[in-house]
Amino acid sequence: MTDIPIPDDDTRPEIPNVGELSETQKLPQRHLRAIHEHHRRNMRVIRGMIEAVRSEDASASELYEHIKGNPIAENYRLFGNLCGQHCQLINGHHSIEDAHMFPALEGRDTLLDKVVARLREEHTIVHALLLKLAEEAEALISNPTDEQFDRTVAAHERLEQLLLSHFGYEEDSVGPALGFYDIGI
């Protein structure tokens, strides 16, 4: 599982300072944060599913009625499908950023260009982790064993670790620039 190295947060470029922003200029950063919060919620749902499957008692989640009466194999299938949906959403989100948001930011400031380059690099790593998670989740659906569940969870945890850090860095580093340069998202 360690064949895909996760970059060290301490090696990220300095965040450019665009100065004080008006309330209107802060809106794109808030919008980006709201989009990321949607993905964070998905990760929390997946984390809840992991814990429900591990404990074989999902009473604390909204999935209780569905999971309670099913064998553990069905729980594994649900977890695998949930991971697959999450992978598609993250990939779509990053594709939009790579195709539209980042090109609109590039060439405006040297520090910002370094940040965007790093974010693109992290997107490549996230994509590799998404493919790994999708592979493990697919294997879990066809091979619902404890060992495969553990491999799928490990793949999810690596992805989650990078995504949570990545989202925060992206919001703080390019969020203000979006408003400063009047780039809508």
C-alpha cells in the first residue's frame, strides 16, 4: 500500500498573500470550502461505514436498518460501492479544477504558480490513490473477506489523509486568489 508516496505537507509552497479582501471577494473561497465540505461529509460517511462494519453494529449510523439484518458480506458490498461513488466524485471535482480553475490562476503571480503546480501534483497522487481504492473496493465486492476489507480500509485511509490535508491547503492557498483575481468557481 505504500507504493504511492504521499507528499510531505511541509514541502508545500508558501501561500501568496493577496491582502485584505472584501466580503464579495471572499465568496469564491467560501464556495470552494463548501464544495470541499461536501467531499469531507462523504469521507465521514465512509468512515462511519468502516466503523459500522468493524463493529458489526451500525446502530449509530443512518444505515442501521439496512445493515442490521444483512450478513457482513452485504456490508462489505455496500462499503465497496460507497467508495466507488466517492472516487468518481473526487475525480470529477479535481478534473474541473485542473481544466478550469487552475488555468485561470496560472501566470498571475510566481508564488501562486508554485502553489498551483503543487496542487496539480497532489491531484495526480490523489488520482493514483483513487484508482488503488477503486481496485481494492472492487476486490472487496467480489471477495468479502476480513483481509480484503482491511486492504480496502487502508487504501481509503491513505486517500483520506491526503485529501483532508489537500482540501485545507487548497482553500487557504488559492481561495483568496480566486476572489482577488475575480475568478468564479
